[in-house]
Amino acid sequence: MAKKFATKGADKFAHGTFESDEGGHPALPDAAAVIRCELKQAVSGGDHVILVGRVHDAQIGSGEPVTWHKGDFLRLGESAA
């Protein structure tokens, strides 16, 4: 699912198993983590926009956390060599 959101183009919420939270926001039921926050600032960062938010709630799911490095996912603790 992360690669889908990283690509340009189509509606990223069109196909998936999203549920609505109590505020009506889309959420993935099998996400590794869910962070609900209020947007405080949007900062231009070259060809990106950096969103700064105030966290109101966070939940940990059952998925395994990963990080993105040089075009692929690494599990936490895995070497990036």
C-alpha cells in the first residue's frame, strides 16, 4: 500500500480496504500504526510539501514497521549496506 501512495496520479483512496474513523477520515485497518493529528503548518520543501501536525492520538497495529531507503523497504534493524 505504501508504494501506491508514493506514486503520482490516480485517486489513492479509490481501491483499498479503508475504514472511516470516528472523524470520518480514511484509515487502513491493518496499518502498522495510525497517527491522528491536526495540521499546523505546510512548508515548501523543493518539490515536496512538508506537513507539520499536532498529534492527538496514536495507535500501534499488528504490522511490522519498515523504513524506505534507496528505492526499497528495510525492516527495522536491517542493514542498509
